[in-house]
Amino acid sequence: MRTGWFLGGLILVACGHATAPTTTSAPPSTPPDAATAVDATPVPAGPPVARTVDVSETLFGTTVADPYRWMETERGELTAWLTAQGAYTRDFLARSPGRAALLARIEALGNATGAPGGAQLAGGRLFYYYAAPGEQVPKLMVRERGADRVLIDPAALGDADHHASLNNVSPSPDGARVAYNIALGGGEISTIRVLDVATGKDLPDAIERVWGEFRASWLPDGKAFMYTQMAAPADGVDPMLGMRVRLHVLGAPVGGDPELLGAAGRFPIAPHEFPVLTITPGTGWVVATAGGPQPEERVAVARLADLDRTGAGKTPWVPVADYADGVVAYGARGDRLYLATFAGASNQKVVSVPFAQPALAKARVEVAEDPQQAIVGWAIARDAIYLHRQVNGLSHLYRLPWKGALGELALPFPGWIDELAADPARDGVTVGEQGWTRPSAYFAYDPATRKVAPIGLAAVTNADYTGIVADEVEATSADGTKVPLSILRRADLVRDGAHPAILYGYGGYGISSTPNFSPTRLAWLERGGVFAVCHVRGGGEKGHQWQVDGTHEHKLNGVHDLEACAQYLATAQLSSTAHTFAQGGSMGGILIGRAITERPELFAAANIQVGMNDPLRVLAAENGADQLSELGDPRTEAGFRAIHAMSPYAHATAQAYPATIFTVGLNDGRVAPWMTGKLAARMQAVTTSGKPVLIRTEADAGHGIGSTRSQAFVERADVWTFFLAMSGDPAFALRGR
């Protein structure tokens, strides 16, 4: 399942707006010393006030006031206002004496950590990302004949104003070349370049306007690749609309690349759909998909020999699946197409059809649905299908040989499989695994020895989690539903209700919040803090139905789930409402925003990161039209009523809100920064609690993943400082107030 267009990636973009400030809004790494004159300097009365406009609409009998509508179009003014907000927040947080030590501890843990990720196998080579201790962004590495070397170091590719980061890589089938997506300023709109693996040098080919999550798809001979390109920019047009798949032959002029998949032909792509073409070597077939921000996608196939390379759109595509068929993943081997689907199987099943006659009605069931374990990933190797299932937040790995029965493989430790890497031309699978208290490591299964063994590729860290435990419990939601809740805490923690607790939630697109190891999180846990993840409806933790039960008109189920998890922490005396902090971002902004507008008394503070805060206006935003499958359509009465009910902005009326800090990257092209500006401005204007509502801005960043280590560390220290100051921790009490 591809997740690049989902709002949950917390990814950055470099060119979301024409206007950008020239100075960063990140706070200084070391605040003024306690002995300086900071104590005597008065804090401004409040953050800068946003102007209002008299705008309202009556939609389906409901009047919706929108006093900050101007933020959607006045981008220069919005950026200036957000920048001023960020300056106020920097000054506010710098007055906390505990911030310096907290940041230092986060940096000590984070900078000592090196972590691998993103493994891919091709031509006998292992390609992977690696950020060595102290490095700002991951490099691309290659392992061949037992030796590792650097292929691409983004640190050498930035410019004077912006850092560079890798968004994606795609090795050719023989592993001789790598097409990589590179962007500046933490961006998502990338350039595809091609590197020769043997020499380490770039070829002259460069493809512009590629959304970072769409990697090149090579032809079997490695001399050409297909790519999904965004439309040429135009004023007032959502840049995520109108994507096309083109074919690039190495060395040929890019301007002449023919269109392979677009609006015309036998598999037409709607403006809001994202088209992708892939070829599995050895099959002789091309698979076309069209999708968006939902797990399921449309699928069609055609013979590689029949692929129209002239751009005339004459490829004889044969449709295989529509959205209603619930296909969420596909793979190929020989003459058969393999599909994972939740149609009639909430926990998914795997079926196959012959390429030549791909009728789903006659599909062969390869792996039946397991009522207890949901399929969350798979990989096809020469010897077998390797299947990743999960139950109660833990992964299980299965192997289905092409001739034989499904059997479970023992994992090295109870944890979560992040990656399954397989080469269809070779036997076995490489597995990346981690846990809440176990750093990531890679293992390989060899069918010849029938063993899973480490491959010498693992995270290095100084974060000692031996005194930390992870509890998996359940909270009871308002309607009686049992909601999974993961709780990290010190093993010797005394249940006295006095511990600060971060309660994280997401709940969108069927994406699960899975166990992950964070070295810097130890800085929170070791001082007695609790970190909890509420697996609300809208995610995929309990299969497809769990997602359905938290979307559209059911979105508030997830909000009630989060509220139940907050109440669980208080009842179990792990924390209290005076010490619990809600946190979530992107599509999770709806979850956190509605929780604090519906039950503000449950939280001491909240952090909304690059949030989808005004979903009623999603069609006015970049990356907006393709969100309707997750949200509903506000132009219809049913859609409007569902979205109005879930909208934090629409429900930000006068009441006593918890202290709230918004975080936003000024270059975000995935969730428009005005979504943050509008909700924050309204809350600042109407809150009766007297508690601060702040916006933390980052100029050289956008939605999240492309940030440097330093950016991530400083943001984490700022948010945690805010939480602790707002809960009354004397070590973080603000000076000069």
C-alpha cells in the first residue's frame, strides 16, 4: 500500500508557497542563561492578533462563519503573521529554565544514534538509508560482497539556504543504477536523478516535478523507467491534480518523454487520482494502478509488448479491480497477478488471477482471511510469498512457498516488522524489525537453512531502555468499544496520578500507529513521564472495519476513543487531567482539535502538528481534492454534515481551552499552513481559560519527514517544554511572567 499522499507521513515540501521568510523560526539551541536580564524583560501581552473579515456561508441550512478566510488567499500576509507568531513563541519558550537541559539530553540521545531503514534488494545488492550518529539526514548506502559504501550523501547536495534530503530511491532490476528523488528544504516536490552504482556518478538525466513518494519504475532491461509526474504549475490550480505517467529512456531528452497513462485511453485517470505503472521482471506484463488517500486502488494490466510508447494512449489495458473490490496491494510472478483485498475480509486475504484472464470473480484464494490477524504487508521472492500479519500490536511473519503450505517463521523478538525486502529473482527475504523498547535491526530468512539470522545491519544507540516497560491495554470508549492503548513508562513508576503523560493519536486512512523505537523519547520517560498511543478508530489496528468505523459520519468515534484513553490514564493513576497532553498531527489534527473542543477539561495542554484543522475548506487547499475519500465531500449534504461535525475550526467557540501549541512548516504542501493559522487565530480570540495558544513555525521545513535531526530535536524540546511548563513543573516555570 502506498502512503505518499496520505496526510499522516509528516513530510516536508519546499515549494508550497511563492513567498517564504528568509530567516528560520526555530528557537535557539541554548536559551539565555538564568543570570541574564531575561528575568527582568517583560513578555509581550500576547501573540500578534490576526485581522478578521466578515465572511459567512449558509450551507444546507447551517450558517458557517469564517472570519479568517483571508488566510487562504493572502499568502504574503499569512506568512508574515505566522512568522511573527513564531517569534513570539520562541521568546515564550526561551524563558523556561528547564528547556536547555531537556534539549541537551534529547541531543545527547539522538545524536548518538545511527539507524538504517528503507532496505531494497536488487541484483544481489542491498540498498538502504543510514543516518550515522550526528548526521542531519540519511544517506543512501549499498552493500555488495559484504562491504558497505555511501552512494548518495544529501549533505553535499543542498544550497546556501536549504538542506537536501532523499525522498525515495529505486534501484534498477540488475542493481546497476539507482533513480533517486531529491528535494530541497525538506520538500516533497522532487527531482529524479540517476546514479551509476559502480562509479558513484550521476547520469545527465533529471526529471522535475515528481512528488517524493512516487519512485521510478524500471523496465526489465534497466535502460528506461516510468515515472509519475505532476502537472506543470498554474496559478490557482492544485498541483496534486492531473498527474501523468511518462516513459524516460536514459540519455533521451526529457521534454520528449511520452505519456503512458493519463486522462485518455482504456484506463483513464481522473484529475484527483495518482497513476502508477510497474513491471515485475520475468512476467512480461505491466500493472497500472490509480489511487489516492485511501488504501484501495483501481488496477489494470497489459502486456509489456503492447505498451504504447508513442504517447497516443493506445495501450490495451484490461481492468482488474475497481475501488469497490478493496484491493490494497499487488504483486506478480510468472503468469499470475497477486492481490491483497479486504472485500469480504476485513483482515484481508490474498488472491491471484492469471494475467491473461484477470477476472476477480474467478480468483484463486492463496491466503484466506484470518479472523484474529490482519495482513499489513507482504513481499514476493523467487521461492515464496512472505506475509506480514499483526495482532495486538505485534508482528507475525509467514512464508507461503509456491508449492506448499503457509507456515509461520519465528521472529528474533516480539516487535514490529517495518520492512520486508525481497528480490523476485532470488530466494529469501530481508526483514527490518523494531519495538517500543528495542532498536531497529535487520534479519534475513534463508530457505536453505530455514533460519532467520541477523545481517549485521542494526541501529546503534546510547538510549538504555532496560528500565522501561511497554503495556498493551484497552480503554472502553463511549459506545462500549474496546480501544487498544499502548503505554510506555518506567518500570518503577509509582501510580500516584502526578506523572506528565503524552497521549498520541492519529486515526486516518486505515494507517496503524505501530511500535517504534525512539531514542529521544527516553528523555521524557526517564524523568517519570508517560508516553501513550491511543489506537483510535479510523486507523487499521483491527482491520478494515476499524477504519470504516472512524471515517466520514463516524469520525467522532475516534475522538471519543481518545477521550476514553485519557480517562484510562487518570483512572489508572498513571497521570491526571492536570498532567495529560494530547498530541497528533496532519489528519490527526482533526482528532486532537475535536478532542480539545469537545472535552477541553481532559487535557492540560495539546500539540497539533501541521494539522488538517478546517476540513470544510479542504477543496480550497493544495492536496485537497484527493482527500474527499477520507473526509467526505463538503459539496453534498451528507458530506457537509459529517465534515462539519468533525471540524475543529467550526467548533472553536468561546470556552476554556487547554494550553495549545501548534507546529507548522511554512513550506508545507501537504496540509496548507492556513489550516493551522485559522484554528490558532480563532482559539486565541475566544479561549476563556487564560492559557496560551501558540504557533511554532519552521521556515526551512514543511510537513515533517525531510527535517534535519537538529530541527526535529529542537521542536521536540520546545513542545515538551511547553507541556511541562503548562502542567506546573517548577523546573520549567516561565521567567519574566
